[in-house]
Amino acid sequence: MISGFRLNNLRFADTIAAICDSNQGLETIATKVALESKRMGLCINTDKTESQLIARNPGTCDITLESEDIKQVEEFVYLGGVIGSTSSQPDIRRRIGLAAVAVRRLNNIWKNKAISKSTQVKLYETLVLSILCYKFTIYNSETWTLTAETNRQQTF
């Protein structure tokens, strides 16, 4: 519930994340989306459609859409952020990895004596930190739970 309204979907461009507290409810939402999409001349790619169960106890999220069983996953990438069913660790690891690759690709900049330290810092903030804490991922970096495991991970 947000401001008295029950939120059951998040949409961006051609991506929809449906949210429900039961398999049957989620299947109903997916079916309604499929019907409205068809009405507009669009179709849902069931090969790319996935379900995820986020719960205290393990279970299954058995969804069928247009006579196709929807694959259940433990995590998926939504708007650039990894949504995991148990923690934010996969997203943190992915972001650290992407930022480390960016640092390595900019190795010539870091070694170039003709580029001032202040310019290098600005480049780091713009080209590396923007990857690490990418704001467009539903502000994922602002909701990460940092653990001792995260602190032990190799950083760049």
C-alpha cells in the first residue's frame, strides 16, 4: 500500500513488473495485461516473461500465460538493477563488477600525466561512480543492505 493505494505493477517503456500476494492474483494480472495488449495490437513474449517468489519461506510461483508455463527465477535484471528474492547482494556484486571494468578500461587516463588529478577525479565520479550507484535502477543503490560479505569483496 502506498498512500492508501494498492500498487500491483511497475511499468517502464515495454517492461512491466506485476506484484501480487498470490499465484492466482498474479496470473489474473498477467492475463489482463495480455488481453489489453492484444487489444492494442501487442503481444507478450512468454519466452522473456519470468516470475519470482519473494517470501520468507521457499515455494513456487506457478504461472501460466496463454497456455505457456512462465519460468520462475531467483533473480532478474529490471531497469539495470538485479532484483533478488533474498538480498541485494547480487545487485551490489554486479555493480562493483561493472564499475571495476570501467576503471580498467580507463587505465590510460589514470596513467596519463598530462591529465590533472582533479580532471581524473571528475572522470572517476562521472564514468565510474555513475555505474556503481546508477540512480535509474529504481534507486537500488540507496536501498542496498551492506553486509560484512560486501565489505570483504574485492573492490577497485
